[in-house]
Amino acid sequence: ADITSKTAMDALGLSLGTGLIATGLCVIFGVPLALLLARSGPRLSAALRVIVTVPLVLPPMVGGVALLFLFSPHGWLGAFLDDTWGVSLPFTTAAVVLAQTFVAMPFLVITVEASLRQLDERFDDASRTLGASRWYTFRRVTIPAIRPALIAGAVLAWARALGEFGATITFA
């Protein structure tokens, strides 16, 4: 089998595509989670950080088995998805994206949280004092201030998603 064969190129395209989608999901869900971690009290922050970092310490195969049990048609979330919408995730492309997102999310969250913790909150306060909404302040003040960390976290998440094999092979 040649590395430039259609099969190999299709596999590469699928890996790149699912990795990009997983990275997008990490950004969409990870940035608010990082903000919650950075701005919440020490107890809530510590509890959430434990949950966020679980994929870092779990062997990839264990993560895949956990996802399989959770999302299988007999699993807690899988039964709900199957009964409600007739959706079965295991062994699909969506399962690949879910597994990649699961293992990559901590890289983005931890990187962005560190940047948010170092950010001077007086900039947000000044923006809001001048009449800006929370959403406007977040988009126009906070995101530009953490952009380097956001880019670094997204690159780390994408690289981890692209390199994921254990959880993906078990779940998808």
C-alpha cells in the first residue's frame, strides 16, 4: 500500500477533518470552561479542574471504554440519544470527533485558564463601567487579551486530537 494511495489520502483527510472539528469543539466549550475555572472560587475551581484533567491521567484505552459505556445504546447518555433521536454514536465519525475532543480538551482549557488568571480584571471592569455588556467585553477585551494563549491551546488541542489513537480505536 502506497502512502499516496486513495485509501491513505482518504484516511489522512478524515484525520485532519475530525481533528479540526474536535479543536473547534474544544474552543467552543473549553474557553467558557476555562473562564469559569479562572473566575470561580477555589473549591469549585479545584473540583472542575479535577474533572477537566481526567483525560490527561487516564490511559487512552480506558477513556475509550468509558466513552463506549457512556454512549453505547445501553449506556446512560447513549440510551437517551437512541430513545430520543434514534442516534447511535459508537463506531461512527461523530464518535471519532467525540473521542478526540475528550482527550484534547484539557490542553486548551489549562492553557487558556492560565492566561485568564494572569489577565488584569480591571480591563473588564473598565469596559463594563463604560457601558459595555458582558458579552461585548468578553469579545472585544478578554478574547484579544488572551489570543496568544487561545492560539497555543488550540494548536496543542489539535495536535493531541490528531495523534489520538487509543480512545478513538476503542470507541470509534
